[in-house]
Amino acid sequence: MAAPVEVTQLLLHAQDPDANVRSLAEQKISQFQEHDYPGFLASLAAELSSLAKPADSRRLAGLVLKNTLDAKDESRKAELQARWGAVDPTLKNQIREALLSTLQMEPQDVRHTAALVLAKVAAIDLPRREWPNLISSLLANMSATPPHHGVRQATLETLGYVCEEMASINEEVLAPEQINMVLTAVVAGMRPDEPSDDARLAATTALQNAIEFAEHNFDNESERNYIMQMVCQGASARDERIRIASFTCLHEIAANYYAKLPAYMGEVFAISVKAINEDSEDVGLQAVEFWSTLCDIELDLADEDDPAEINHHFIKAVVPHLVPVLLKQLTKQDEGQEQEETAWNLAMASGTCLGLLARTAEDAIVPQVMPFVTENIGKNTTAEDWRLREAATFAFGSILEGPSPRSLAEIVRQAMGFLLAAMKDPHPYVRDTTAWTIGRVFEFQHDAGNTDVPELITRETLPQVAQVLLGGLGDQVHIAVRVCDAIGRLAEGFTGYAGQSSPLSPFFKEIITNLLNASSRSDPSHGDSTRLQISAFEAINDMVRAASPDTLDTVGQLTPVFLQEIAKTFNMVTASGEQREKQAELQGQLCGVLQVIMQKLSEVEQYKAAVLQYADQIMETLLRVFGNQTCSVHEEAMLAVGAFTYACGRQFTKYLPSLYPYLKMGLMNHQEWQVCLSTVGVLGDISRNVETDLLPYCDEIMQLLIHNLGSNDVHRSIKPQILSTFGDLALVLGDSFEKYLETVKRMLSQAMHLSVMQAQSSADDDFLDYNNELRIGILEAYSGIFQGLGPGKADLQMKSEVPLIIEFANSIGRDATLDDTVVRNCVNLLGDICTVVNHVGPILRQARTNDWEKLLNYCSDSGHLLGDTEWAINAVHTAVEQAA
Amino acid sequence: MSRRAAAKEGSSSAYTSFQQKRRAQALDRQKNAREDKVQQLRTLALAAIQDDAEAMHEDTQQQPQNRQQQRHRRRGQQQQQQQELPQDTQLYGMDGVNPLQLGGSMMKAYFARQLMQPEWMSDIPQDLGSSWLVMPRPEGKRCLVISTGNYTYARSRTGALLLRFPSKLPGGGPGTSGGESCYCVLDCILQEQEQRIQHQHNQQQQQQRVGMDADMAPAGESTPSQPQQHSANGSSSSSSSGGCTFFIQDVLAWRGYSLVDCGAEFRLFWLASKLQEEAGGSSSSSSWSLDGGNPGPSHSHRFKLLPYWHATPDGLAAAARAGAAAAAAAAAAAGGCPGYVQDGVYLRHVEGHYSQGGGCTPLALLWKDAGCSRYLLDTDGDGVVPEFQQLVLAYQGPPTDGVATADEPPVVLGRLPQEFVQQMGPKLLRPGRLLRFSIRAGGLLFNADGSPAGADLAYEGPANQRRGRADVYTKVLFQWQARRQPLQLEALLAAAVAEQQQQGAGQQQGSSMADD
């Protein structure tokens, strides 16, 4: 039996202002924990539950105890939980009792600490059915007479925390009658006649966590009515905290029991409008958030379009009533707020909600909002009228996404002149919102490739637009940032423009030049010029992506400009870690632009030369960027290398020796998994372009890839990509891939096994998505191998794998919802097999099930997949017929 | 507050989102490039399963029967036409059609139209000695060889893919120079591995048969344009080193440069000199490594240019015994060198373009006699010459119920009796159905001007439908004549001699064109 030790001094020292005292104490605490875990637990519990001890050391004892039971890191957490599980039952009981008794003791903040620890113990014990009387002990606190408010409050907190812990455990731990009792206690605590506001707040907060378990209670109409009544009454409680918590409960209820809401929407509307109009900003924000949440739910419902899930279309019904309330809030701007990225108030929240309403209600929003816009957008009689102009512009910008382009086309056309003029508004807030709105107009209403809608920006209107935007680049930095975004969206709208010369062409060079100038602007009035730089570079990227053939010469001229810009970064001061980080980030942006330029030019055969004339310089620059980091590989530079390979083709071979060390470093960078992932992708680019010239490096590359595939340190997103890369290598190496074939075959059959198992125990969407990625990797790998080996060799080397692959295809065919990309790849692989392997027909016929046929039928019945897969369907049919 | 970050931002700002966009763009690029790459090979492999093994082995050469004057008129027309009109079906890469973008069966059909189709010689051209080139024709599979994108593809006469392998042809394998635009297209006879081993037995046989020619070492007179001696520079590993031999008979394109619109003489000259240029860069001095070199890791099959001569008496004689000479040389070099069994000769008009599009051209002719072919007469599946000449004709359908050759227009050689058509039923006897007949005692029938009038046909049974098409008339006629009055080498020599005498002694024919 572990005897408690006096730890008061130790704990107090751990909070000492003197760092030396503090760290010594911390060291001793962790030694104690390591050397005598049971004694450590007993001592902390004793400290926490001892009225005689100082509140500070008691509270800290609780927190340390809590940290011995839980950690953020999953594997550490499992370790801690296992350690607690192995503790002697008598000691565990002793600690549990100490915790429960602490709930009864003053002061309140120690009770609160005990509540936190209790929930952590419950999180381990309840799933193991080890603390059966916890809930009843807690409920006893609630019904004690005379009631003690502090104890009730702490008990309600505990119930809430326990529910929160249970929610994160997948299995059902609490029995229905336990849930019932918890809810009864919690809802009882929410009653308006609850004498303690603190207890009522604790109850309301606990309900947020308990709602998820209340399915049965929400099915019962009278129970549901009672819960809803308590929540709605809470929204008008004296205490602001309770009102806020009540609205948060409403978000949870809407998210969990949307279908049950109709009876309550009248009242919820009334209390939310009252809160928005009359209550404090914090309550109003939660009330607005309720409607935003409801939009999210109905957007999801519309997206999934599942007939089993009812969509009540609350939003469509509420729009005429809610919109005026929100519009009024738009005029409550905080001056100067436009410059603060993190600003959040009722005006911002209402605009955001308006945007969500527009996406949900679509065309129905337009007549509700437009009168407000037209009435106020030109108001200029008093000095405060900028609020009306800004609100009108914000409202207009908010509803641009959602309504059909048709319903907005004419309105937008008429508004363009107004918006362009407003870029000269005396108030910077109005100019900021106007620039944002112009960007949204371009984003949602300007698509030169879409012939269904009349062109918004024509050769006639573009000169004025360009002039205003170029002017805006010189405005205050936060406005210039928005103008950059607008230019990007403007360019994007011309991406689909067919023909030699888009309307943007005459302004192409001027816009790029101005964006370059903006990127190097240093504005003393605004510290954050980095943001402008980022936005200006991205606008250049969008311009380049949208460049029509007659502007490719200009794009070509950008290559040396950006090489020069990268060269300049090496002169930056890099004394501090922060400065080095800043340099790396700038190099990243510049390499990003270079990547976009090279990719654009490589798409057109005769412009590859525009890249190639700087080939050596490009590679030297990128290598220098790589060399600038000691232990990492610059991801953007790596992606730029990928784009560069397409301009070079086989000539890239000469850069392989100097690049290879970084390629290797990237493949081994398991910490920064994005870097590793991008490197694997670029390896594919390289292989496609240098083909067999990669051979001298392949032994080591394959070793690294195979290691990564088997390693737990490697982020799982990388693994499917590695499999695809096997396919890439097999495709270009042909016969030379044979020496890796045995290993790769083994890897693939393991991956297939894993995927089939995952498909059987299908869990959440995240899991399904990953399994589909894995499947695509496997399918691409096999396609590459079969086609890379070609008819004779594939038959010889790969025929033995065919039955496994068919079982794998069967597993895909059993999916409840088929993924287009997976199915297309799978059918094409079956086609590959039937093309290069002899007598596949009998194997297909002998497969355990013929779920693979579903995949063929799915493609046959689908208009958009048939074109890509018809050849494969025919090949499979031919093979099967021949076996008949 | 999660909405705070999204507020009024839309898709803007934040470096990470831009980076994400570039990552996505890179992934797209990779995905598309990957699909393109695999699709290329898919298309190629796909054509192979639609292959028709029967038609591949079939050697349905053809020549419509006509009187000499007609023939000469047609030859003249063709010569004129090809100078006036561009070929409607141009070579790969030249007509804007990238066959890799065509679907499998369409691509197969595309390649099937690429090979020039000669007629069979049933009478001797008047300008034989002055305007024709002659080349030995090895037994084997006629095929189109394309080197591009670091692979070399061999396609049968039906367009089906036979082999894909790396070679040393420009563009045909790793390490060969040239970019995407670098490709070569050759017209070859493929001698497969097993075929070659089998032929090594036959070589002896043939040597004995034409033994008196075996010591004909062509020195000085009638020098073939390509040396027949093969480099013995260490490459003389045993013949079990495997690999097939491609005997090059013509070139359609070299290093991306199309030669189909050039005369045959120029094409062969170009080919010979280009092959020598390539050899100049290799370590082997006397002979290009492609030509007779043994298969290596990056070079699994060998290529060999066939010799050719002007069809003078000497040239004709040399061509007719070239197979035997090659066999002798092969024997002398003790393995490693490809010998072959000859199956007649291949004649081309010096100015004849490389005619494409599937129809026969009278500017290319096939001829054989018992002296230079093991199979003067067609044999059946067991290698036995049937009592009656066999031919395959296509049923034309009602109302005429005619059976006709594959010529354009078809030559109708007979009609199916009404009761026969009824007995077979429409299901078995669809228009286009290929039927096998034999020519009986009545023989081939001619009109007064020598044009075909029909034949005494007996139905033998259905033909293999997969061979694709019926016989052409010139083939039927050649076989018909071969059974009665074969056109002997002596007749060809005599015609050439007569022509020489006619033109006086001023010319020195018979020297190699490559030496000119």
C-alpha cells in the first residue's frame, strides 16, 4: 500500500517565481513520478483532498494528477492510461474517493480542479466498467439536502466533463438509464428557479456535452419539449454567461437533432432576433452563429441529397424575416476594423451569415438584399454615411455566391460602374470592402469560358477596370492586398478564354509590372507588407496561369526577373531564426512563381525554349535555395524542379547528379511530410522525363521508397503516392524494373490486403477517403507495371498476381458508394491485364465473387466514365468470351 | 471562432492556401502526365490483342490481270499521279494524325494502311533493266518497324503489334540520340527466332540445291550496296543468343524525315548511306552494329539491310541467288550472322514512291520461280501443294451473289447458285463472308482483251474470317500461271538482255546504286 508523502512544499516550489527553484522542484516531481508511481498518485490525491493544505498546492496537485492520466499525444496518452489501469485497485479506489470528497470541500476552484481530474479517471475507468457507482455518487450530490450550491456547481461541471470524455470514446459506455439520470440532473440544474447562477451555468454547459447522448430523450416529445423549454428560457437568463451558453446549446441541438426542430423554430427565431437586436454583442454573436450553423447543416443536406434525411428548408423560410435584422447589424462597424485581420464583431458576423444565407437560399436572397444595397450604396449626406455605403457594399459582396449567375448577371452589370467609382471613396473602409466585392464579382460572375452567361468583362469594359485596379495597387496596403486578389480573380476568369488573344492581353504586361512594383512596396504606415508581397506574387501567378498565347513572350521574360529576385534573397540578413524563416518563406514564394511560369511555358512546345535558354541558371538557383537549408529541403523549390523537368525532357539528365542529394534528403524527410510527399511526386516527374537515365540512382531510390512504405514514421498520405511512383518507374524503366519486381509485388499485395481489410471494417469518411487514395496508388502501380513490362514479360512475371488483383477489384465493387476515380483506374487496370496477360478470362470466371463486374457496369452506365474506360470494358469482355 | 478566419476572405490570402494551390497544380500535372504515359502503352498493347494471327502469316500479294499495254498505262498513270498529288494517307506524324491518339482498332487499321502493297508479276515490264531495282525477298513476316520514344515497335501487315523492344535505331531505344521528333519507320521482313533455327537446317538444303551459285562471291561486278560479310568482331556468340532479325527492304522515314514521297532508288540510297553514318559513330568500323550485330541488353533484335541491284541480267541473277549467298556467308562466319531462306525477289520501279493506303501499286512487283523459292505454288496447312489451285474470295451478297477478289474494284470470278445461298442461310452467308474455292478444269477465263471474265470454281468451305480479306487477282493469276507456264528467271534475264541490246552498249548497268 502506497503511503502518501508530504508534497506541499514541492508543489509550492514548482510555482515559485525563481526559475531555479521552479525547475529543481519540477525535476523532483518527475523523479518522484518515475520512481514511485503509486506513492506519487497517493500523495497527490491526499494533497488535493486535504482541507488543511493551501489552495494553491491543492490545485496544482490536481493538475499534476490530471497530467499523469492524459496527454495530447495519442501514444503517450495510451501509455498513461495503461499505467493507471495497472495500479492496485485499492489505491485506485482510495484516489477515487478522495476526488469525490474534494467536490464537497471549499474552495470552489479546488472543486473545479477535482472535477477535471474526475473526468480523466472516468475516461479510463468507465470503458473498463471499473467505477460503476461514479454516476450515482455524483447524482447524490445533486439531491443532497440542504442543497449546497458550490457542490452542485462542481458536480454539474463534472457531469459535463464526463460526457465530453465519453463523447470522444466510440463505444457506448454509459447505460441508457445512466444517461437518463445525468440528463435529468443537468436539466434540473438549468431551471430558471435555480438559485445559483453558477450552478445554472454549469448545468447549461454540461448539457452542451450531454446532448449527443440524449437521442432517446429527444425522441420523446415531452422530454424534448422540456429540454427545449429550459434552453430557450436560458437565453433570457439574468446572467449573460448563461444566455451565451444557452445559444451554444442550441447550436449543438441543431447539429444533432435538426429533424426535430420544426416545432421550436418560431421561438428560437424570436429569442435570437431579440438577442441580436437588444442583447450584448457576445450574446448577439452566438445568436447569429445559430443561423450560420443552420445554414451549414442545410448546405450539407443539399449536398448529400439523401432522401432519408429531411431538409426542412428553414433558411429559405426565414430569409425575409432574418435578412433585415442582419442588414441593420452591418452598419455597426468598428472604425479601422478593416485593417485588423482578426476583427470579429456583429457587423462581420452578420455579413458572414448573410453570405451563408445566400448560399443556402440562393436566388431567394436577392430581392431581400438589393433594396438595401441600392438605397444605401450612394448615401453621402452626413459624415457617418460611410457606414451605410460600406454596409451596402458588404451586403452586395456577401450575396454574390449562391444565387445563379443568371439571376445576378444584370444587377452585377449595373453595379460595376458604381463599384469602380467607389474605389475612390473618401473612406478607406469603403474602398477596402469595395475592392473585396469587386474580387467576389470576378470570382463568381466572370468566366469568359462559360458561354451560358453574357460576358461581364469585355474588350470595351476592361480598360476602365484595369485602370481602377492598377490605381488601387497604390492604395493603403490592406486595400492593395484586396486589389491583388481581385486581379487574380479577374485573370482566373479569362483562363477558359479560347483563342490567341484574350481581352486581358493588351494589359498583361502593365498589370504584371505594377504587381511586381507592389510586391516590393514597403509601406511605413503599415508594418505588414509581407501580406501584400504574398498577394502580389499570387496575382502574378494567376495572370501567368491565364496567359493567352499572345502574351507568352511576356511570361518568358519573367523567368530572368524572378531568378534575379531569388538571387537577391541571399543578401538578406539572416542572423536570427526568425530572419532565416522569413528568407525561406520569400524564397518559397519566388520559387512558386517560377514554378507557375515554367509550367505554363512547358505546356506549349515552342515556348519550352523560353525556359531552356535559362536552364543552367534555373537549376543553379534552385540548387542554391536547396543548399540554403541545412536539414530540410525547400518544398517550393522541389515543386519548381518538377515543373522544370517538363521543359527539359531528357536533357534534365545532366542535372541529376547535383539534384540527387536533395532528392534523397526530401525522400528521407519524414518530419515535414509535405516535403516528402512533394519530393515523391517530383521523382515521378523526373522519371517521366529522363526515363532510363534514372537507372543509376534507382537502386537507392527504390530502397528509400520501400523503407518509407514500411515505416510508421512516414505520414500515411505519402504511401499511396509512393505506390503510384512504383508505377511511374515501372513504366519508364521497362525491363530494367524487373529486379525490383519481387519486392514491389510483395509490397503491393500487402497494401491490397490492408485495403481489403479496411474496406470490410469501413469506419468514418476520413478512413474511406484514405482507403480510396491507397487503392488509386495500388491501381496506378499495377497499371504501370503491366504496361511497362509489355505483353510477353507481363504474362510471364505478373500472371500469378492476377487472382489477387481480381479479389482486390471485388473488394472495390462491394463499396456502398463507388468513387469515380477508383473505379476508372480499376477498370483500366483490368483492361491492362486482359491486354497484356494471356487467358485472363478463366481467372475472372473463377474469382470467388464477380463484384468486379459491377465496376464495369458502373462505367458503362456512366456517361462521363465510359469514354475513358470503353477500351478496357471491351478488352475484359473479349477475354471472358474467349474463355467461354 | 472558426468563422472569423473565413470572414470576408473568400479564397484570398494566406501563403499556405496559395502553396496548396500550387501543390494541387503539381499533382494535376503529375496525374495527367502519368495517365498520358500509361495510355500510350495501353494503346499500343491494345492493338496487339486485336491481332489476327492468321492474317499476319498470310502473304496475300496481288496483281490484277491485264494486258501488257494496260499495265504499262497504269504504271505511267501512277507515276504521274504521285507527282501531282500528295498521298492521301501520309506517314505517321506527317498527316497530323498521331496514331497514338487513335483507338485500338482504328490505330491498327491506320498502321495496316502504311505498308506498300506490291502486285504479283504476271508479265515482264518493258523497262525492267533500266528502271527497276531488284532485291531478294526472305521468308518471314512482313512488318512495319517504328522507332520512337525510346522504343521500337514492330507491326504486322494487319497493323497488330508484334514486338516492342529497345533498338539502336534513332529514337528506338534508351541512349539513342534525338528528341521527340526523332523517329524512323522501316519496311522489314521479320525472321523470328524459331524460324531462324529452323532455317539453319534449310540453309544447307538450299545451298545444295543452288550449290553451283554458292561460290559466287560478288567482287567487282554486281557488287551489292551493302557488304554481306558480317563483322566478326567478337559478336560471334552462338546463335542461341536469341533475338529476331529484321531484314530491311525499304524506308518510310528516317530521323523524322519522311521519304514516302521519294523514288525507290533515292529511298534505298538514303537508307544505305544513313545506316553507314550511324555505323561511323560506333566502334565497329566495317559494319554498322545494327547490321548483323548480335542482340545485347539494349538491343534485343538485329537489323540487316537487304542488298539490291538494278534489274539488269547480272543484277537479276545476283538477286535470285542472294539467299544462298547469304546462307553461305552465314555458314562461313560460324553463327551469329543471319542467313535466310529466300522466297523470290522484290522489284521496285526506281521512281516509284512509297505507295500507301492499302491498295496495290503496279510499281512494286513480286516474282519467284522454283530456283529461288521453296514454295512456288501455294501449299495447304500441311505444306502440301493441293491438286487444284486454292483461292479465297469474298461473297458480295444478294442480288448478284457474286464472289470476288479483294481488288478495287473487285474482280468477280463467279456467282453462288441460288440453292447454295438458301442452304447456307443469311446467318452464315453475310456479305463480305470469305469463302474458299478451288479452280477446276475450266480454269481462269479471260475476255478478248485479256481482262478477267471468271473462273471454273468449286466451293471448298468457309475460309478463316480473321484473315481479313480475300485474295487479289494478281496473286490468283500468278499462281494460275505458275501451275501451267511459270515465268522463269531465264525469261526475265532474256527480257533484260533484249532491252540492253535495244538501247545499245553505251550504258553500264548493274552497278550498285549506292556506289553512284
